Amino acid sequence: MEYAVIFLPLIGCIIGYLGRSLTKFFSEIITSLFVCLSSILSIIVFWQGIKSSQYGNYIIFKWVSSGNFTANWSINIDPLSSVMLVVVTFVSALVHIYSIGYMSHDPHKPRFMSYLSLFTFSMLALVVSDNFLQLFFGWEGVGLCSYLLIGFWYKKENANNAAIKAFIVNRIGDFGLALGIFLIFFYFGSINFKEVFQLVPQLIDKKFLFFGFEASLITLICLFLFIGAMGKSAQFLLHTWLPDAMEGPTPVSALIHAATMVTAGVFLVVRCSPLFEYSQTILNLITIVGMVTAIFAASVALVQNDIKKIVAYSTCSQLGYMFFAAGVGAYHVAMFHLFTHAFFKALLFLGSGSVIHAFKDEQDLRNMGGVRKKLPYTYLFMLIGTLALTGFPFLSGFYSKDAIIEFAYLRDSLLGNYAVIVGILTAFLTSIYSWRLFFKTFHGTYNNKTIPIKETHESPIIMLVPMFFLAIGAIFSGFVFKEILIGHHSEEFWQSSVFFLDEIKHDYIPLWFLLLTPFIVIIAIPLSFYYFVSNTKVIDSFKNTNLPLYEFLLNKWYIDELYEIVLVKPAKKIGTFFWRKVDLGTIDRFGPDGISKLIKAVSNKAGKFQSGFIYDYAFVMLIGLSILLTYLILN
């Protein structure tokens, strides 16, 4: 069964791609069916693990064997990977079904569906790995598939640019991950998770010189691994690819942001918790980066007008929550938020896709509004997703987000206290921008001047059914799985898949603190309705009086512009210099171009002897004979 969970999406990808010549229907049904079967089996695997706590490691074949070094291709099923299996396959299955309707008019839909299945397989290969090499294989596979899917509409220049940007930025993180793996192999003599983690306590005092500085081995390894996680999970400074990835079809956005790719970084940190727990320096760094990412993305989302980019920055912010949860040692809480986040974030993306579908590919909030009666089901699903995202009491986001803030509070450290403040402030901003998106999309007056409101329509049933199941998850996943994943006996579930150096605290938390976050989340709803629907002049006046701040947020803290000045333009100038002076001026001039010019010149001179006159040819023969005789006489 475990084999089927992993390889069914790959088989579906191959059959669907090869079978595209038959019919589009055949391709989309095969790919969707195989991923759905994989999802059902993954839920069974997860449930069996909960009931019996029996897991296993299944070696498929010996992948690399050289001397004492061995790397297997394995399927490692433990509590951590079983949770990820459910998240990846369940969301992917619903995205596949949704895509049947969303991409119905695209002539290349079979290729699209195959890419989705390959994306799913790559992520599954990553999460079930028992060694760093297989993890890296899945890691790069996910990166490749993201490039193919973000740039799927390759005739659009923006889509091509976004795909290239995602690929390049992720290569920075991947380079860090590769360096970390190299160090692990060099000093540990193995890349197998179990073997490496067992040796960590023996090497905690190991130090060596790094660029002239004495560095802790564990700290440096954790730093490189975290750089890899930053790239994949779009943390601050390596986040710039994520909003631009919205140029891909909406189902791609849902899959990337909810179940695959961006969750890989969080998974990596949690999987390597036996390493990170011995480096407080890097844990503090993770906390700081997570906090900055959370507040940065939330602030930027406040002023964006593209419906998909708002949800994208929301993902970035929520990933920040997960990272600073891991940074304060609450790895299980980070995974719990990853679990609940998958449902409501996929729901919001698919709901946004439904809205875009209704408005004939319009994505600007300023050209929407007043369509709640025209899109009743989408309205309801977006409402549920928004409530869950903001952490409204008793929906999934409420349990996981509040748990992160509570565990940061229990850490009782200076950095933990800062994390609490940032977490609460970010929760308020999240509620503001989420309700802004919701109210400006469905409430107020209809603002689209090109599409009559009567032409807007609800999405077909094939797109609504996946949103229904995601809505169920967004409502109940937090309540149902809270005790299992983060409760007082959660360590019994996680077993050794997540490592805690210190005992998890479940101390008493003051009632006022427990009520604080839900209160500010709820109070943000009427405030948002008033300022974004009832009295929009207040916001317009605020923009005009605080234009520098508004421009700062609208331009995403000018991070892209900073990279353009510091990195892109100098790189272009250096490249231009080498192209003109070295490539054209030296290599081409004296290489192929120079040789061709020399041959041409010699040929032109030689051609002059082809005059057609006998005396010219006799003269040449005479010269040749003279040279020959001179040579013979002298020798």
C-alpha cells in the first residue's frame, strides 16, 4: 500500500502524458483517478499509524553504493511523513479535480495534468525519504515542476519571467542545502537520517575554521540547511519569487502554496530537529526570520489589489508563523499549523480561481464587488476560508495559530516574548487584509465596467466539489486533530520523528492572554467592513496623507528594487563586459571569426591565380620547379 501511495501519481503522470493523443478526457481522468487513489491510501496509512503506532521503512532498491557509502531509495513511513502524505495527496487530488473544470478550454490540459501529477510525486519522494540524497532529489524535482507549472502559459512574457525567477531564487537556497549535505557526509560519514541524528551528540563540540573564523560544525550545518528551507518556503529576502508565481494557473498556485514546495522548507527543519535542537544560535535565527517574514508579508498584503497576490502574501506570512514556531522549539505546533493551513489556503486559492473564472480572468479587486448573490457557493466557501485563515474561534486556523502564540509565550524568553508580540500583531493584520479581500470582492457596489454583472456566473459543479471538501477540512481539522498533534500526549504520536531536547511545556496560560488574539481577530471584521465598504473615503484620505508609507508597502518594501540595484544591474554590466571584450573581442575575433577571415583572405588571393591564361599557369609551374630544384641541390 505504501508503494502505491508514492508511485500512483507517477504512473498517472506517465499514462496521462502518453495518452494525451487519445482524448483530453482520458488524460485528465487517469491523472485525477490515480492521485485520488493515492490520497485514499495515504489517509489509511495515517489512520493505521494513529491506531497502532506501527510504521516501517521499505527499501525499494540500492541507489548508490561506493565503498562504505550507501544510499537507498526508500519509503520511510513515520508519524511526520504520514502527516505530510495526507496533506500532499489530499490537496493534490482536489486540485486535480478542480483543474478539470478550470482548464477546460486550454488545449494543453493533458500536459498540465501530467505536470501536476509529477509535482505530487516529487513532493512525496521528498517527504518519505530516509536520507538526504533522496530528499535532495525530491527537492530538485519539486523545483523543476514548479518551473514547468508557473511558466505553463509560456507565451505570456510575465509567466516566463516568473518561472525563471522562481527557478533562480530557489537555486540559491538549494546551494545552501547542498553545502549542508556535503558537510554532513564529510563529518558524519553518512547521509542516512537515523545514522546522522544518532551521531549528533558526539559532534556538538566539533569546531573548525570557516573563512578565518572558528565555527561550530552543527551550527554551520544548520545554517546551510536553513538557507535551503528559506528558499523553498519563501522566507524574507528569498521570498521574491512567490508573489510572481501567481502568473501560473490558479490550481498551480493552490498546490504550491498549500501542499507542495513551500511546505518543504518547514518539513526540512522539523525533520532535522535532532540537528537544530543542538544549535540555539540557528533556532534564534529561524525565530527572527520567521517573525520578520510574518510581519513583512502581512503588511504588504494590506495594500495589494491582485486577489491572488494577496492570498500569496498570506501564505508567506503563515509560513513565517510556522518557522518561528519551529524556532522556539514547538516543531509539532509548526506541523499542526502546516496541516490546518493546507485546507483553508487551498480553499482560498480555489475560491479566488472561481472568482477570476466568473470575471473572465479579471484579478483586480478594484474591478469586482457586489457579486455575493451571483456566486453564492463561492461566497460561502471564501467566507469559511477567510474565517479559518484569520483564526476565528473554533475553526481550524484558530487552534493552530493560537497554539503557536501560546507556545512562544510558554518559552518565557526575550525572543519568545517578541515572537508573541509579532504573532498577535500579524494576526490582526491578517484579519484586516483577509476581510478587505472578502468584502471588496463580494460586497459593496459592482465596479467592473467591461463585464456586465449579468454575465458573471457561479463555477461548475466540478470546481465546487473540491472546495466543499476543503471547507470541511477548514472547519473541523483543527478541532479533530488538535489533541493528537499538539495535545498533552502528542509526544506519543510523534515518537522519534520529531526531537525535543527539552520537555514540552503545557503550563497554565492566563485567561486574558487566551482571549486576546480571538478578540482582535473578531474586532477586525466590523472595522474592515466599515473602512472598505461603508466609508472608503477614510482609507483614501489615509493613503493621500501617508503616501510614502503606502508606496513603501505597495512596492513590497522595495526589496525587488534593492536586488535590481545591488545584484541584477552589476551582474548585467559584468556580463556585458565579458561578452563584448572577452567573447566578441578576443575569443570570436581570434578564434572562429579570425580563422574564417584568414581562410577567406587566402582563398581570395589564391583565386587570382585562376586567370585562364596559359602563361600564368606556366609561370607558377616554373616557380614551383625552381623551388624543388633548389631544395634538391641544397640537400
